[in-house]
Amino acid sequence: MAEILQKDGMWTFDGGTIRIVPGRERGVHLMRQTLGELTVPLAAVAGVAFEPGRKNGRLRLRLRDGADPLSQVVRGRLADAADPYQLVVENDRSGVAEYFVDEVRNALLLEQVPAGSTDRYLLPGPAVPLSVGAGDGTVSFDGERVRLEWNWTTEESKSSAGPQELPLTQIASVEWLPSAGLENGYLRFTTTGARPKLSPKHDPYAVELYGFKKDPLMALAAAAVTVRMPHPYGSSAAVAGTAVPALGPAGGTTAAPAPAAVEQDADHDALLRRLRELGELHHAGVLTEDEFSAAKQAVLKRF
């Protein structure tokens, strides 16, 4: 077990998951406090690093592309303070941060977690129902329908049509963009079917963002919707949850092998490969004798 506790929050790692709990101090960003506790499976992690600084250091967790709906939405455009996968570390705790990094990296190596993209979301996204108000409107989402309501700052051409409701089945894409310089940001829902593209100020399916404190919260609404849409890297069969039957010699379908037998054979082969890989890492000097023995015993217990 590796653990680091700071005013900014607490990260723990048990070998299989990283638990991230945001701090409750006044300086902790509203975005992270609203999102709350996260449990990140090791399979979703692409890397971890500790960056020392003059005053404070910073732990950074990098997730695999496609593993997290929030990361899919923000695309690295959150400010450091709002990013739930960063932790400010006081300099006197840098040794603990480095130990945490080593533990996660060793687990990634032993479990042979690929750094490439995933074809399904490995994190569940923000809980619903949720409602977020920022910019010129409020977005509410109950898991099936998005509702957009307007406030006194909304352009009349948009507010005159009244609140908008979009069933999830009619949403083709979701886009969140933060404000930058003199340019306002937005949260936009694109619907199926042809429709003229309007600026966020006039688009009845977009909330215009002015660069205030609550703007990043709109990314939570975007992520809650995104996780319930087809995965960008998944096949249509995987999205629909249906199995694609195998074709026989004459083009007909063949009976699929029993799932339990297939899984058992695959697991057995994977464990044998893992043992060979551990042996190679040990002989190459990457793993110490103690690390090799502990990892080998963990694998053998799964036979």
C-alpha cells in the first residue's frame, strides 16, 4: 500500500487501483471538490510522474486515451488546479511522492498494462442526475435527457425559444471548450441531422461560458453525457453489446466456444506468458530477487 496525504488531497494505491480523494481546504478547486472521490483502475493508467518545484512539487497521473470520459472531454485543457489527476505535494513529502510513483510504475510493469488507447471507458464518469449552472445557462442531465435553461445574460435570440430538451438518442456529439483570452468558451451538444452551425451565443443547444469559476463544472455535464454515448474507439458491435457470430466455411454461422472454457484457456496462457516475462525481467536485472519472488507468487496463486 502506498499513500500520500496532503492539504490538496489524498492518493492511495493498493496494487490494483488508485484512490483519489480531493482535499477540503479552501484553496482546493471547486471542480475537484464537486467531482469528489475517484477510483482509477490500474488498467486505465498510462503513466505517473512527480515533478519537483521550488515551492511545491506535483504528482501527475496520465490516463490511457479513451479510458476516462472526463479526460476525453477536456483533452488536457483544464487548468492544473482543476485537474483531478494532479496533486500538489509539499517539498518535505517529495520522498513519499517518489515512492508512490515507483509503486505505480512497478505495478504497471508487472501487470504489463499497455499505454495505448482503450476501446471502452474504464471509469464511470460523473454521477447523475446532475445540474450545473455557468455562463448563460444551466445544464441538467438525468441519464436519459439533457435540459438547457437560460438566465438573464442569455442572448434574446436563444432565450426566446425557451428551455431545450434533448433525448440522449438525439445527441451526436458533445464539445466543451474553456475560455481563452478574450474568447468565450462553450458547452455544445450537436444533434443528429443537418442543422446550421451557430455561434454559442445564439445556439439553443450550447451554453456560452465567460471564463468564471464554475465554467469547468460544465465539463462534468459533458462527461456524464459522453460516457453514455458510443465509445469513439469501440466497434459498433461492442457499443451495442452484441456478439458478432463467427462465419463458417459456407458463410453460415458457427457455434461459439463455451465462454468459460475460452476464458480459462486464455487465462492459463496469459499467466504462463507472465511467468516467462517475469523471469526475463529478473535475469535482465530489472527485478530484484525479492521483487521477482513476490511477483511470481502472485501469479502462481491465480492458476
